[in-house]
Amino acid sequence: MRKIIVAAGAHVLAAMLLVLPARASLAQTGEGEGTRVVVGGDGREVRVPLEVKRVAPTIPAFAQVTEMLTLGGGRIVAYPERGIGGYFKKVFPDLAASNPRNFSSRSVEDVIASGAQVVFGPGGQFSDEELAQLGRAGAVFVPAAGLGTAEELGRSFMIIGEILGPREAGRAAEFLDYYRGNMELARGLARGVPESGRVGALILFGGGGGFRTINKNDICHEYLEAAGGRNLAAGHALLAGAGGAPVGAEDIVVWAPEVVVVSSREAYDELTGDPALADVPAVRNGRVHVCPSGVFLWAVRSAEGAMMPLWLGTILYPELFAEVDMEGVVTEFYKNFYARELPAAELRAILAPGSGAGE
């Protein structure tokens, strides 16, 4: 049987490079130092240095994208103190050299001390006074486009690429072609599933004291729909600032999901070990799955989420997605976008979290 292994096409990179000057144009400052204009997520133009060597992404996912686009080029001089795990640093060892003092990109004082030229992340993270402080120190802040949808996330990735330079913008365009291609491939394989026959599923985060889920406003809802699934919590109320919508055992029982994806092995053990949930179809039929996690958890707003629709398809509809070789998909992703040849043990650990990939 032919196996589907999705790989990025080099022709896309070359084609997208041809159109980049329309987005990131070259200008000159009064002192004669070269600058470029980058359009931020808010539509405003921001001048960045012609050559950007030192950056400070303010959220972990954008640190991952920076490393991916620069192939571990050692440009991150400050990053969020939380969310950068051991496996991240193993895949991208340049972080230790580029930020030896562990400067935090969420601290204006640290960013200034790090010598960062450009800071980027979601808008609203810094006050006007803090932005003025950065400006006086010679750093600029570029807001991302957003994180709520695949389209917004793609625009944010392109903005990061344009900040980093033409070559990196080309790599971002290549990645977006791959990302969208996976979404379309999943939709195509699940196209024959009637609306009434879609598998009801839940995405659960947490463990060790409760769960949170995602509603229709989360990017993983898009991944689930692309794979032919039905998000049973699509209409669930999302509490502001909660990082997800809290759910109790009674909610899970009422929803009666056929498939559940949990964020960790701890969450898996808590869910499957709860006597109150023993008759939930997903638990009873052994269809509770731990979400893959490598440099980043696939179920959140990160570049590795590009593989999530295909993986979801393989657990929702094994027969329809039988030709998708997830081991091959992951191996090619790491080779093409991280320039890393995955050892077999790491590959197994990514697809079966809890066995050591992130340690």
C-alpha cells in the first residue's frame, strides 16, 4: 500500500522569494544605515534593521518559528522564561550560546540588556511607556497578526520571516504551503464522511486537578474539523484568561465523546483512571489518545500544529487515513524544517509522549 509522506517543495521557496520585495522594502535612515519596512499584524509599517541578527520573540511558539526559519541560527537573545523545554533546547542548542544569561523577552529591562534589535509577539503585551523604553534603547516592537485561526497564525509566521530577512521569509512561505497542504489533504481524505457520521471528539488539556477544553474559537477546532471530526465542545463557554474552558466529569459524561485527545500522559492517566468516566465511549473503547509533542505540543498554536490535522485523521478514521504514514510525516518535517535527522527513539517519543522526547 502506498504511504503518504508530506514534504515541502523547493519550487515553492523559489517562487515566493520573487514576490517578497513588495512586502519588505528597503529604505535608508538619515544616518545612512540600511533599514527595511515590515508590515505588522496591525497593518502599520515598522522599520527594522536591514540585517536583523538579534531578536526577542515574546511567546514560546514564536521562538520555535524563529529557530525553524533560521535553522538554529543563534539569533534569539531573549525568550520567554516558560515554555522552552528540554527537547526544544536539544533540537536547537544555539539557544544556550545566543542567550547565555537567560534574558526574558517579557521583561523590558532584560530585552534592552540583551541588545535585541527587534521584539515581536502578540499586540498588547507592552504598555506605551515600555514600547517607548524599547525605542529609546534602539529596539522596535512588531506585533503579530493573531493566533486564533490558521489564517492568522500563517500571517504571523510570514511577519516573523519578513523580520528575519528575505531568505527566512522564503522559508516561511514554503512552510505555509506545507501547512495549508496538510489541511487540504486532511479535508480531502475525510470528504466522504457525512455530517451526521462525523466522529464526536474532545480536546482536553490539564490533568492533576481538572481539565480544560477548546471551543470553536481555538485553532485546534479547525484542525479537528479538517480531519472530519466534530468538536463536541464547540459551543462551550470560554472563560476569559482561563487558558481554555474548564470542564468537569459531568460535562464529559454528557458529551459522550467517541474520541478524546489529551495533552499529556498525566491527563491520560487521570481521565482513564476516573471511575466516573469509565462508561464514556472513548474510555470504554480505548480511544483516548495523548497528543503528539516534540519541540512543541501539536494541539496549540505552533508550527508543529501543521501535522495535527493528519494525525487527527489517523485516529478518527483509521481506514480513510490508512495511507498516511505519520512516522514518515514527522521524519520529513524535522528534516525539512529543522534540518534534523530524527533518531528512532525520538520519533517514537514524539508520537507517544511520556516516553522521553521532551526530557
